[in-house]
Amino acid sequence: MVQFFVDFHHGGFFDANGTYDRLVTEWNCDSDKWSYFEILGVIKKDMKYTEIKELWYKIGEDLKLLNDDAGTDEMLDWAKKNCQGKLVFS
């Protein structure tokens, strides 16, 4: 088990300059419970969002669509090396 932090960016929008203006919630995560469907469950159940259009994660400067466990695995590898990860959802 590896503990890591994820900054979860939500409740915002992209402005005309492409900057994302949002709320940020820090998650303390456990690698044993890190999966695509676990993330969706937390967003819907714990954070009370009923609709999720898109979920994105950031690796370095790249923003990637998160739609399966291959993405959560890549994010976990990044977070292990950098002690943090970033999620953005709309």
C-alpha cells in the first residue's frame, strides 16, 4: 500500500484564456483502493455530484482523459514518483 495525495479540481470552468477556475479538494489516497470506479464512487457518493461529463488527470504538463484503470494506473505511477497527482472533472 502506498499513500499519496491528489488535488481534485472541480466545480469550475475554463475561461477564455484556457485557464481552469475551480475549487480544489485534496484527497489522501490509498493505492490499494485506487481505480476508475472507486474514483467515480467517491465523486458521486461522498462529494454529491450526480453527473460526471468528463474526468481528466494531469501527468507533467499533459492533461489526459480518464476513462479506465489504465489511466488510474498511469496516474498512480506518476503520484508515487512525485508524491501527488491532479484530477479535473466537469
